[in-house]
Amino acid sequence: MARAATSLDGQAYQASSAIREYMDGLAARLREEWPSVAINTRVECGDPVTAIITATEDSQAALVVMATHGWTGVQRMTLGSVADRVLQHGSRAPIVLVHPVPMSTAAPLDA
């Protein structure tokens, strides 16, 4: 059992490292584009709703941007909606929901 937990911890660490690297690169590009805007990133593991709410409150964020698939019906009942649960929490920061675009069709930041 300890070996499985160690393996999972290692996989989680690798995944979070890759995510941090991606977010740091994206934040750097955004800071170049909009140098007067404070841009912060944070990577957490665990329940996404709790992590988003806690990060928003801890950082006193002025804006939260979340990607959502916009599921309805059975998908929404089965998989839930993180965005919906964050919205229901009643954050002080405005929340902007965007529909994700596949990387192959996404426009570059300077477009």
C-alpha cells in the first residue's frame, strides 16, 4: 500500500509541476501584454471548489476567470459543475466563465 501511495504522490507531483510550469509561462506572457495588471497563479490539489474559493479569499482577488464546458442535463447531474458551485458560494470577486477552445483553434494572445 505504501508503494502505491508513493507512486501516486510522485505522479501528482509531476502533474502539478507541469501545471505550474504551464501557468508560469502563461502568466509571463500575460504580464508582457498587460504590465499594469497584477496576475497571480496558484496550483492546488484536492476539491476544486474549495481550492478556488479559498484562493479567491486568501488573495483578495479582483477577478476570477474559470473555464467551463457548459454541461447540461445528465452530464451536469453526473459530473457536477465546479463553476456552478463556486458561483453559488457568492464570492466577492466577479467571476467570468469562458468556454474552453481546443489549442489547435485558439488564437494567439497577440491576435
